[in-house]
Amino acid sequence: MSALSVIKSIWKVINVIRETFLNLIFLVIILLIFGGIGLINEAQKQDTVPQYGSLVLDLEGVIVDNTNYNDEIYALQNKIYGKKVNTSRENSLFILTQKIAQATTDPNIKSIILKLDNFVGADLSSLQYVGKYLTKFKEAKKPIYAFGTSYNQSQYYLASYANKIYLTPLGSVNVYGLAANNLYYKTLLDNLKVNTHVFRVGTYKSAIEPFIRDDMSEDARNNTTRWLTHMWDNYLNDISTQRKKANSQLVPAPETMLSELRAANGNMAQYALSNGLVDVIASSHQYELEFTDQHEISIYDYQLKSENEQLVGDNNKSNTPLIAVVFVNGTITNGENSNNVAGSEDIVQQLKEIRKNLDKQNIQAVVLRVNSPGGSVDASEAIRSELEALRSYQIPVVVSMGGMAASGGYWISTESDYIVASPNTITGSIGIFGIISTFENSLSHIGVYSDGVSTSPLAGNNLTKNLPEETNQLIQMNINNGYQTFISLVAKARKMTTEQVDKIGQGQVWLGAEADKIGLIDKLGDFDDAVEIAATLANLTDYKIDWPKSEVNWFNALYSDMIAILPQSTAEILFEHLPEAKQLKQHISLWNNFNDTQNRYIYCLNCADVR
């Protein structure tokens, strides 16, 4: 046999193998597509779960204003991977409270049981809003019970609304106080020879401090201490009211707490019982025996009836007047909405759709729900400008501030007819900054240099060269102008002088109760109050709420879950559970999302991490 024949034979074998392999891949893709379609259709079918008994708030993950994934996504994930605890799950604040409201008048629901071990938390404003609906449930003569192996501060806040709180014998109630911590990188950047150029207006604008300091400045410390102390006092007052016990008994000073714990031989459960934090110490088995005759239905299986479901404008067949809700949830950046990111493109598009369909959908008012620490000036102004266009059609816009509406969140709030905030809303932070890092020293240290020519000192600036003095002056003047624009917007909206705004501006952060006193908001209240005010301004007595329809991205949801189940090293697992690691990832994500064309940012860094 000739060499050519051998080569031809080998090539035929290779071709057969290649075609077989490609056909197998094609077959797998087809099976995956049809399997995925089948799973999606299956997930969209509601399982028949008896809708009676005790409604169990077995929350997993966090409570947010607006979720990226709806319940169909999580149902599909459970069908593919099996039912498992998902502490990254996002729960819609408003769907949750609608279900509690429905259960209040539902004769088939006899009680609520709070099982919160897998509930990670929520901001205090959201917790208060859920607490309002739990109170209404109790006022309907229906009891609430809480059972937990331990309680963090968010879990205990909701548990305090229960008629009776159960704790396991080895459990604890971890209510100690609030903290706002940050990571600081100055020495790291110095060691890496990174040159950080900072431009700011505002004594208290702490967002840039991590890049120019190794600790918190005294001004920022004093400002943060003030509002954080007020927030903690509000937390204590709320749980004290629910438990009908003094603050000092529920959460004594550290020295007293340690002394009392010592007297209880370090038994955290016994300490919680003695101080009135809980009512009963019981094992899971003892608890089950006490409630053995009650049928339980998970909050995730409890279905909203058609008359209570969230209305989407396209389904407004009766032409009932609508109050549209627009969410600004997360860091404000250019682009699309995503996890904890308020994309100006999506929000502006939603506002434009509202403006173009005012008559077709009979939209009479808008409630802008803001829960954001701010972000890019360009992105914030794009949203504010579109709100201005909407208001030119005589459509009232009412702002409902959530857990925070600071800096850029307040910038967009200025374009409204009325502002409602919770007493614990973090707001203000009226200031602006710019930051650019250059790496000429880092590169020269390893023998890399950048050189060239330009027709102007302002041309050809890049990260491999130090910023020319002319560029520094240009950016600082732009930042100064941005601050003047900011305080002018506030002054016009709040009927103040720019001097008055500057006095409460300079990057200072205020709680809602303080903001009410200094004129930054119109009323203390919650989302329901904002809706009622919008209805009043639009002269409506009969109306429905038009909620934005969430876009279901099945691929992203499944892909993120597939990544999550891949094997992890011990180091990765430990790193993932360190609070500092989470904060570091948040900082990296934040600066990746900062893409303002003029490097101008209105953002409150300390507002974003209170726990």
C-alpha cells in the first residue's frame, strides 16, 4: 500500500470521527433546546398547592424593591437542580406585602409563621413596610408566630411583630448594633505606584476617600456616626414597641449584656429568654408537636388572586385610570438594568413609553420608586431630563424613596411634584467628584514608558501618562460646574436659595426624618402614601397601579446557576463568605460600572453598606 493511500485512509477516519463528533454535539444542542422549552413550559404551570392553613414566610435571600427574576425562574431552577436553599434569591417587597395583605382578608389563612433562618436581610425602610402589613394581619385577629435557630438583626426585626417568638436551645438573638465599614486602598495604590487624581466638591464626599486615605476622615466619621446612631435608635424603638419592653432591657449596654450573659453561663438562648427577646425555648421537634395539626403553605406557593395581581398597562382592558410605577434600583449607570444596577437606558425607555402611551393606557400619574446611592452624572441627568419631559404633559410625578435615595438618587428626585421618604431613608449626599488613575509610575517601574506628540496639552491624554496641569484644571472646573448645577436643581425644586442648599449639601448624608426638617422632602411615609398623593394630585378616586413587567432572562438565570454548582476550592469558599471579600467585589463592580464620559460621579459610598 502506497503512502498516499495510507494518508487518504487516515483522512477518511478523521473525517468520520469529525462528522460523528459534530453530529453528536448538534444532537445534544437539539435535546437541550427541546428539554429547556419543556422545562420552561413545566415551570410556568402552577403546581396545585392547597391554599389554606398557616402562611409560612420561609423567605430565602434578600428583599428588594424590584427583582430581576420572577418566580418562574426560581421554579425552573428548582426543577433542574432540585429544591435547595438559595440565599442569593431576590424577593419583591411589593409582591410579598400584597400576599400578606391578601392573607389578611383570606378566610382560609388562619395565621402566619415566620421561618427566617435563610432570610439574609433588607434595608430598615423595607423591613418597616413589611412590618406595617404584619401589623394589619394581627389587627385582623390572626396570630403570628416566629421560629428560628438564631436571629440576625433583619430576621429579629420581623420576628418582633410575632405574638410569640420561638428559639432553639442552642440559638441566639444577634442584635448588637449597626455598622458602616469601608475598605481603604491608599497604601496599596502607593505600593503599586498608581497615581490617583481626585477632583471633588463637598467636605463630606466620602466616596473618594478609599483612594486617597487609609482611614475615614473625621468629617465623614462624624457625619456617618450621626445618621447611623439615629437609624439604630429607630430600630430599637420599633422592636421595643412590638415587644412592649424597654430598649435597655432588649439590648443593654455591652458591659451589662456581658455581665448578664455570664450569669447565664454563656447560654445565649437563656439570655434571650430572660431579657424578653424571645418567649419560648423549644427544639424543632417540640415546635412541630405544638403546631402538628396546622397545614402550612409557603409564601412562594401562595398565589395572588387575579384581582390582587400586579397589573401591567397592556392588560388595562377596562381603561381604568393608571398610576405607573418606575423603579430606580441600584447604582445609576449608562446602559441596561441588571443586578443592583439602575441602567439609564432602560429607565429612560420606560419613561418614554409612558409618555407616548398616556392616552392609550390612560396613565394619569407616575410614582418614581428610588432606592439608589447614585452613580454617573450623565446617567442621572438622562433620567431627570426624561422626567422633566413627562411632567411637561401635566402628569404628576411623586417620588417614593426606599432605603436610600442619595446623591444621584436625589438628583433625579428633584424633578418631581412631591417627595415621600421613610424616616430611615438615607438621602442627601449632595456633592460631586471625579477620579482618574494613571499608571505611568507603575509602568516605568517595570521598564515600560509612553511617549509621543500632540497638538495640545489637552489632547492625547491616556492612563499611561500623568495628567497635564491643563487637564487637571479643566476637570476640576467641570466638577465645580456640576456641583453648581446640582445645588441649583435642588434649590429650584425645594424653593431654597443655592446658599441654603450648599449649607446642607457638601456631600452630607441625612436620614429621612432629618431631611424632612431641613426641607429636602415633603412628607415622611411609605410607598402607599406616595400612591395616595399621586392619586390626589391627579384627582383620581378610582385607579389601578401599573407595575413594570419584569423581563425574564432564562439563559442568564440558568447560566449563573450552572456556574454556581461547579466545584470550588476551599480558598474560594472561604473568600466568598468573608464580609470584606463581598465588599471588595462590590467596589470592583462599582468602578467597572462607572463609565461617565466626563468622569463625573454623584455617589454615596458609605450609604451602600450598612449592616
